[in-house]
Amino acid sequence: MSDGYDAVEGDRWTGWIAFAGIMMIIGGFLQGFYGLVAILNDEWVVWANSSASFFDLTQWGWIHLVWGLVMILAGIGVMGGNILARTLGVVLAGIAALVNFAFIPVYPLWSVTVVVISIVVIYALVAHGRDVRRA
């Protein structure tokens, strides 16, 4: 007796959920690495046409480090089928998409890539997140 669940379709989307979890874990490690770099090398100089600006990146470093740890934990939870981790994953991917959309003029290729991956992650988590528990 079938419950209306297509095993082949579910198996296919289970791979996308794994992709979403892995991308969150990789993104978390990258954010954590960026955070550590900003914490350890906290004085940054930006040279412009008419002046130089000095920035202290310690606060941003801690924000990125914590953000990265949350992403890693959410990615692990997504791969385990946890609904709270899926919800957190959607929120984190949505924020990443919005932030990178704002940076398209600065880093066009990287920003568009992150926006597209974020949208795929959101779709996989929202539309097929339950498939991990069934698999």
C-alpha cells in the first residue's frame, strides 16, 4: 500500500538535503575562518583614491566566528533531519542571500553564486526537508 510518497523522488531530494547540509557546514567553516582572520589581524587598511581608512575588525571577527559555528551546527542538524536545524538553515540561507545580493556590485560572480546556492538550499530545506527522515 502506497502512502503517496514516491521513493525515487524522495531519494533524489535526499541528496539535495545532504547538499544543503554540506554547503552549510562548508560555509560555516569559511565564516569561522574569516572570523579568526579578522580577530587575529584586526587592523585593516583600505586605500581609496583620495584617502586611506583604518578599520578595527575585531567585532566583525567575533560575529563571523559565532555565525560560522551556528551554521556548522545547523548543517549537521539538517543532515540528521532536525526540524529546528532546517528552520535555522532557511533563516541563515535567507540572510546570506540578502547580504550577498547587496554585494553584487562589489563581488559580482561570488555574490551571484552565493545567492543561487542559498536559493537552492532554501528550496531543498522547505520543499523536501522531511525526506531525510524517511530515507
